[in-house]
Amino acid sequence: MDVDTRLLRYFRTVAEEGNLSRAAERLFVSQPALTKQIRQLEDRLGTRLFTRSKHGMALTGPGEALAAAVPAVLDAWDGARRAVRAAEAEASQVLRVSFLASAANEKTQPIIADFRERRPGWRVELRQASWGDPIAALVSGEVDAAFLRLPFPRQDEFASLALLTEPRCVAMAAGHPLARRESLRFADLLDEPFVAAPDAAGAFRDHWVAADARGGREVRVGAVTEHPDDWLTAIANGDGIALAPVSAARYYARPDIAYRDLDGVEPSTVALVWPKRHPLPAPLADFIAAARTHAD
Amino acid sequence: MDVDTRLLRYFRTVAEEGNLSRAAERLFVSQPALTKQIRQLEDRLGTRLFTRSKHGMALTGPGEALAAAVPAVLDAWDGARRAVRAAEAEASQVLRVSFLASAANEKTQPIIADFRERRPGWRVELRQASWGDPIAALVSGEVDAAFLRLPFPRQDEFASLALLTEPRCVAMAAGHPLARRESLRFADLLDEPFVAAPDAAGAFRDHWVAADARGGREVRVGAVTEHPDDWLTAIANGDGIALAPVSAARYYARPDIAYRDLDGVEPSTVALVWPKRHPLPAPLADFIAAARTHAD
DNA sequence: GACATCCATAACCTCAGGTTATAGATACAG
DNA sequence: CTGTATCTATAACCTGAGGTTATGGATGTC
């Protein structure tokens, strides 16, 4: 009997949740799709994996046996994909790094140059990460590392090296009344609508609306964006204001956007992020070593 | 990225064969289906796994990395299924055993009774195996063991315990001219058409047409059958004759079939067969122990 | 007893995994 | 040098799988 790892992920999530409806939400499929898939897995294995009740789904003995065994299957496949990726990097001599916004600002190119000195013939391919899911390419193995700003989703599952920290400022439409002032305090902004990342970004989004500096008050959301271009456009249109690292004034200078110094919010830290795994592929280890020499 | 183990088996077979057309034959799919699936795997992994030429398919570096890693994935899934099956046997207290024809003849029931003494509350569920692929249920894990006659396909991949050996006779239509004789020599049968198993059964089929006793001459095939009922019908109809264990006269007695003693062919051995694996689930180990006490 | 929440089924839709037919490329033999 | 054989790739087509929405049945709680 063959099986798709998708089906095993479905099973694992149902086992963890104990409830089809919640598991379906986590998996971004409808509940009937999930119930059908779980039933199909049971039919093909020829045994019940769950008992069903009003309280949800409880694992049977065989279900527990499968729940114990599934991580090994999924980990083996993850390992296989990583082995393929490492071999492909070796063959093509390309390290893939995803990034958000301005990556590591002015440190980006020196890091890459340092790496190329350590690995003649190699190059670094930079790829834009999705704001809604900045670690997707890391998780899937499409990239080897990423320049991300702390915090990011599932941060404890990855290793990271802080490269630089810079203050955060506020970005607003050039014609915004507050744009007349050279400097602002965060307290001045509590009632302003914000351009924010999607809810799904969790702590990442909280960080960029400075949720911890609001004394429990909810942020007013003027627009939700997932890409820097959309983010800039929404700001320029006056849909809302946004916190930004001060380097944004350099990397995203536009006549219709004003950046103003800001007190009262935590600074922003850029880190190089990579999967927690031992041993690391040698080229990735070299890239990390190069980054370390340029870290603050 | 998710993957189906079917796709990994396709990849592995192509890697082994180095040729899509031959791999497609082994996998019982068409060559265009296989080329499409391999291409899809490459697209999803984002790298070439094979180089193509007139000589066929050669693995690339990433392809070799995947070829090295795939057994771990497939073995992990096999292990998961076995764990589920063992848990299910434990929960239901049922041992599943497949068999061909008359299983272990008169030894079958004493073995089962002995096992039930060792494991009160347990029972044995007997399931007919396919003649064309007698080990399918063993391979898939649907059964825990099987009563099979030696030789059987992929025999070296399984453990076995010979239970009994009996002479082979010849079965023929009751009206067959040779039915007048009480006893025959195999040399008398060389020109007779035979009722045979499918070619795919390999050594199993060779055994039952006594290929090794024919001095290199091909057998004349009067009919190909995959089930005992079809086999008996073909013999009774005079489509051909067949070698049979002498117990067939007891278990498959019919007025329209004559069984005659035969000299000049090897006897037939029934064995209990189970997967080579350590450790064995305790219930299966008990069944094997029970069978051992009843072996010749 | 009404409502909320759980899983299951029905009906439907789109696309994936297979087929056959055939094309293009290339190596080899005559 | 040409024809043939054999390799992989593509096109067109078909059936069934994996998803959806709508809804049903069961059950627990207030």
C-alpha cells in the first residue's frame, strides 16, 4: 500500500487536535475533506485509527501505533529532500537565501562577498520571502537560510544569528498631519490606523504594530498587506501608518512617504536564520561563519 | 512539499533500471505515465534527478542523493504499517494467515489449535492467497504469515519453516487415456499439454510444470489459471494435465478428475512463511513455535 | 426543549494519474 | 548513408481522486 505524506500530516494533525473541525482549520481544508481522507486511510490500512464521539476523535491502539511511527516517515522524507537540496547546491554551487524587505541592509553584500571568498566558484541566490509566511521556504527546504527580522513565526524551531539592530521609526503618507513633526512618541500613534501583516503572522505582526506597547489596547487596522510593494502603496495612500526600521528611509525612499523618528518602541533586529540541524551542510556553515564576522 | 510513496517507488525503479521503458514494465504502468511522474517529481523538488539520453536515464548528483535516501522513507512507512498491524492484531486478538490450495493439509488445524492453547482468546483468520502473486498479502502486511508451497516468488526475502513434504502425482480428466494406468512416469507426460500458473509466477510455475525434469524442453501449456477452482475446471475439461501434491486427491476429489501416482518428479514441500524481521511480534512467534512442534 | 458542536454523507467540480497514439532524437547495422 | 530499433517526450483523452458547499444525524449542555 502506498501513502501520500499529505495524508500522514492530516492524520498527525487530527491525532494532535483530537477534533476534525479544528484539525481541518489548521490544515486549511474543509472538515468533510478531512473526514473523507481519514476514513480512506483507515480503509486502506484495514483498521480503525480513531473512535468517534461528540467529544471528537480519540486514537485507538492501532492509531497510537501509527501516531508513534508517522514522525519517522515524515522525518525520513524531510531528510531525503534536504539531501537532494544539499547535493543540488553542491552541483550548482548556489546557496539559496530568502529575505524580507531590505534583508540585512548594508551588511548583506559584505556577507555574500565574504562567503564567496570562503567558497570560490559559489554564489548566493537571494529570494524574496512571503510576509504572510516568512519561513515557508525554509520549512519546505527551498532555501538554505533566510535574513529575517525578529520575531518570526515558529522562531524556536530555527537557529538564528543576530546581525544588526536598528531603531524603528514610523512611516506615513507625506501629506499626513503628523508628517510635519520631526520626531514622535509611540503614545502619539495609539489611535492611528495601521498597515499590518495578516493575523496568521502571529508574533511577527504583533511586533510590527508594537502590541506590547499598547497597554492592552487593540490596534486599529487600516489595511492588511503581504508584500513590501503593497505595504508601501497602502502607506502612501494614507490607508494607515506603519512601524518600520530606520533603514526603510534609505531602502524605500519615496516622495509620497515620510519617515519620522520614533520613541517608545523596541528596536528591530535582523538575523540570519537557518534550520536547527546537525550537521549543517558545509556551504551553509561557511555562510553562517561569514555572517558572524559581520554581525554587530 | 508532500510526496506519495508510489512516486518514490517509481523513482527507485527507474534509478535501478536506468531505463524508463523497462521500469514502466516492472511497475505495470505505461512509459508515458512514468516519464510524466518522474518529471513531476523533478519539478517539485526543483532539480534534475536524471540525465536523459538514448541509452536511458542516468542519475545526477541530487538523483543519487535521493536514491540513497528513499529506502529510509519507504522502510519507515513499511515499519509504520507493521506497527499498525501488530497493534491491531493485539487489539482484535486475530492472527491473519494466507494460504494456497489445501494450506498445510491435515496439519493446519492442529497448528491452529496449538496456537490457541498458547494464546487463549486469540484466533487465526485464514485467507486465500492469489496464485499469481502468492506473497502479495505478506508483502503488503495484510497478513502475518502464509502457508505456501516451495518454491514461491522472492523466496529468499522471507523466512520459512518446512512443515511437510509429500510426493507429487498427476491430475487429469477422468476420461483421459492415461487415466487407465495406476501409475505413470514423468517421461510419459513430456508431450502432454499442462494447466499452468501465469508466467509472472516464475520459479513457482516452473516447479509445477517440473521444468527441471524436462531436459530443456519447453512445456506445452494447455491453459493458464490463477485460482484452484479454475485449475480444477481446466483439468476436468481436458484442457491439460497438472502436477499436484498427492493430498489433492483427498482435498480436491471430483468424479471428473483422476489422480495418478507419478515417478520422476521432486516432491512438494509446504512451509509456513513469514517476513524476515526482528523482533517478530510475540503472537506470530507463538504461531511459528506451534507450527514447529507439528513439522515433519 | 433549543441550540451548539461534533462527525458523516451527498452532490458537485476541477484536476491528477493513467491510457493510446505519435513525435523527435539517436545509435547501430547492413 | 539509410533504414530500423529503441529511447524519452508530448498530445489528446478518460476516469477517479481530492477538494468544495450544503446538509444531516447524534449528542451534550444550558
